[in-house]
Amino acid sequence: MKRIIVIITTAFVRTGGLTSVMMNYWRAMDKTGLSFDFASTNKVDELLNEEITKEGSHYYQLPPRKYVLSYFNALRKLCKGYDVAHVHANSATSVIELMAAKMAGVPKRIHHNHTSKTQHPILNKFLYPFFKLSYTDAVACSDAAGEWLFGKGKYTVLPNAIDVDKFKYNPEERKRVRDELGIKEDEFVVGHIGKFMDAKNHEFLIKVFAKYHSKNPKSRLLLVGDGEWRPKIENWVKESGCADAIILAGLRSDIPAIVQAFDVFVFPSVYEGLPLTTLEAQASGLPCVISSNVTKDVCIGRDVLMKNLADGVESWAEAISSYDCTLSREERCIINEERITNAHFNIDYAANELKRIYK
């Protein structure tokens, strides 16, 4: 039995991006011959904990990562006896986790990179020489994320994959969610899912919607997520001139249902790795307007438009207004499911690839 410790450097939460990626793999994987445990710094919620314990896995809560020494020592002790440490992270700061695993004698140490830029460039540069000595396997969610951190050709791409069946268009779920959120049947919903942080570019998104709403008053902006930037986002909403048309839905664990309520998915990120939400939106048959800063690998389905942020607010609003949606959502959903599967973003393929890496 090969023992694997999965370390999430952000937080092990159902709505977290890194957790969602890993749990998609874990749920779909044939776990014969593998034993999984999970570790991060937060108190895990009951539903997530119940799900993993039913499969014989355990969650270990570590000290806060900012207390580097106590965090490192706790992780080093925890890692003893494991065959694989799978670290999900966004920069060379994962040297903390990888060196703890190395000192604990873990023979296979995977850094799994999820973005193409860091919020801590100076620290990343300082730690990079030590980071290069700390991992045995380099994995990235996309070529952009891999080249940025590891260098060209020095990594394995493991796509952020989804269970496309969960996101099939469902008009009954659409009505239920829209009724719950107070959205009328004839209102056009611009949707976004993402952590409230700088990379997601909410200020620009709100301005785009305000411009669109000024010409299309029967419209709503539905923002799903939360985070440290919430006070800023609430202020931008107040200043938008259309606050009554903007819904802050908070964190949601029912993403396959919530995307049913959207009519278009708009994603103006400043930087990304390979965001799952863009694939989920396409699997649900939504037209998408996505920042050109996101890897082109996500442009798989019908009616997906990549736009430069420099095009400006008015151009983005016009893209929403003039989108040519000749296909019905149901037709687009069928086409996109096949395309996502053929591009290996279906979870069955990705889970088998990860098991191969473990073994």
C-alpha cells in the first residue's frame, strides 16, 4: 500500500480552488493500492471531513503557515512514513512543505503548480534555488503554469479536470436557484465564480457590468465567492450605480447548480493557472468571455471569446451584448461535453494520469 499525504497550502475547504482540483482527482480515482491523507492549516468542515473519512482517509490540521517554524516542524513529523507528498501550491514558497517532507524521508515529493504568477515575487526569487532542490516531480495545471515556475519542458501537465456530467444544463435547477436568489425569469445573468482577491479583477468586472446594465436594465451580476477583498468589492458595488442589480452570493458548495442560473460567464482575471470555473461554465453550455491573461488551453467549447483587458470596459460590455449565440444552451452543452472529454479535461483521464505519477 502506497501512503500519500496531500498538502494544500491555501486551505482545505470545499469551495477552495486547490481543494476542488484535488478532490475531483480523488473522487474519480481507482484508489486500489493507495492510501490518502490530507493536511492544511484550517479546521475542516464536517461534510468534507465525513467524505474523506468514509474512504479511510484522515485530515490533519497544522499550525498557521505564517508561523513558519512550528508549521515546518509539525509537518516534518506528520510526513514520516509516507511514500508520496503531493503539495498543491502557487509558487516556490512550497519549499517549506517540500523540505519538511524531504527531511522526513518521503521519497517522492510532488510540487503541483496552479498559477502562472505569484503574489510574492521577491520571496519566490529568493527561495527558488532551495525550491529546485526540494522536489522530485514537477507537475503543473497548464503549460503557462509549468514554464513560469519550472522552465520549458521540465514538468508534467496534469489538467485541472471536471466531471462534465455534473454540469449538464438542467432547466429545473436553473429555476430553483434563480428563485432562491430572487432572479426573475426574464433577467439576464452575468455570472462569475472566484475568490475575492486581486487576481480575479472584480473592480473591472463590476465596471463592465455597470456599462452593460446601463443599456440592458433587465440584467443582474451574480458574484460567487468570498475572501479578503470582500470590503473592497462591497465598496465597488456601492459605487457602481447599479448595486440593486448585483448579488454577492458568498461561498457556495453547489457550483454545478449555481452555474445553471447564469446566462453568460465573464472571467477578467489578471493572471491564472488553469481555472476550473471556466471549464465548468463551458460544460454547462454557457457562452464565456475570458481574459487573454488566462491560458488558451481553457478555450475548448463553442462561443468562448478571449479578450485583452486593455480593450477596456466598453469593449467588454459590448462583447456581452453582441455575443452570437446561434446555438441553444442544450446544443452547446452537448458539443462542449465532447470537446472537453477529447481535450483530456474530463476527470477520468486526469485521475488515471495522477495515479500513474504516484506509482
